[in-house]
Amino acid sequence: MIAAYALELLAETRAAELRREASAARLAAMAACCRPSTWARAADRALDTIARPRRSVSPTCCATA
């Protein structure tokens, strides 16, 4: 039983490594073909997304308690 668990753990670890390698390869490919202005726009969009307040949370949710 422990051997099966260890094998599953190794498989999950390898899958995570493969996902990281694929992500790094995609990022490297994007970096090779994109202009700096493209990176600046992507960073601006990411910051806008992070800074945008969540629409699903009502601003008055705590006032009713």
C-alpha cells in the first residue's frame, strides 16, 4: 500500500515539474517574439485585474449584520 502511495506521489511531483517546464517554455517563446510594449500592456492589464474590486461582494454586506 505504501508503494502505491509513493508511486502516486512521484507521479504528481513529475507532473508538476512538467507543468512548470511547459510554462517556462511558453514564457520564453512569448519573450522571444514580443516587443517591450506588449509586455507593458500585459503588465498593465494584470495590474488592472488585480486592482479591480470584486463585483460579487456587496459593499453593504457588513452593514446588515
